[in-house]
Amino acid sequence: MIQAIVRLVIAPLARLVYRPVIEGRENVPRQGRVILASNHLSFIDSIVIPLWAPRPVVFLAKAEYFRGKGLRGRLVAAFFTAIDAIGVERGTHGAAQASLDAALAVLADDLAFGIYPEGSRSRDGRIYRGKTGVAWLAFASGAPVVPVGVIGTDRVQPIGKSWPRLHRPTIRYGAPLVFEPPGEGVRPAQARRQATDKIMAAIQELTGQTPAGVYNEPAKPE
């Protein structure tokens, strides 16, 4: 019910205010499991993608987002609860695999799952090397991967700023990528690396970002 209110009321209002450019919506399957793999420029990516995607999208979110204090903290917690985001503890032993298992459960229900293969937000505008969890999910679930390119969200809410600003963002959805499980004689780790690199190349083509060629450093707590 709350998610319906967000999509039917808040999403149109936000669209009216920010006038986002949204391209390639037809590339997102309307039914069945699908992975939306996006670049990551701003905290607000996890808000604008679920708001304006052509179907509900489940994201993982840091557990502390659900324990926020003050007006902003309460609003963030309410929003992530409304869009059925899944809170996960970060930095604990086994946290990465627990996050993947939670994502796999979402896909098993034939839902759309959103992921940032870079992990942390880019602080310099470049696109960083993707971590192979996205390929693990694609192989394990059989879900197609739709590359997503967000542009300008770092100007809507720059890193370190508490409140969004007026700027027109762009969201581009690329053609779905389908990955078959690695065949005989192919090392799983190698297959995951190759698939992840293909996904990141597709995202980079959508955004035009300069490839960093390295992994992103974890963001410091805000």
C-alpha cells in the first residue's frame, strides 16, 4: 500500500519538479526476474531509480538508513521502508555473501533487483571496476541484466550534502544482457570476471564516464 502511494503520488510529483530524462524504458522487462545494474554517483541514486523505473525495484540498503535520526533520517527510513528496500549490515563477517543471498531471494520471487557493481559511489565522476557479485547473481538466478546509466545525480545531491538540489538528471536503460552458466573447462571466477566486465562496459557506454580501471575505495561513513 505504501509503495503504491510512493509510485502513484510521490513519483509524479518528483518528476514534475526534476523533469528527469528517462531513456530506454522499453529495455526493462515488465515481468519476471531481472537485475538492474547501475553506475553509482550519489546517495540519491537509490531513490530516483526506484521512483522512476517502469516497475518496482528492490535495492539493498545499509541498515543504518533504517535507524536514521532527525528529520532527514526519518524521511530516509520511511522512504526505504516504503519501497521495500532490504536493510543489510555492512562490514560484518559474511556480510557480502549475506547480501547476495538476500538479492537471490528477491530474484527467486520474480522481482526486479537493483545493484551497483562498483560498490561505493564514485567521488570523482569516473566509473570504477565492477565487483563480480552481479555476475554471480546473474549465473545463480538466470536473470537478465539490464545496464543502467545515471547522469547528473551527483549534481542533484552531491556527496556530503544532506538535501537534494534542483538539477535535471538522466536515467538510461540499455539492452538486456543474458549470461549462460560457465561451460565445462571454464573457471567460474574467470566467467564471473568476464561477465562483470561486459556489464560495466555496457554501463559506461550509456554514461560516457571515463573508466578508472581500478576498484573504488569504500566510502567513509558520513
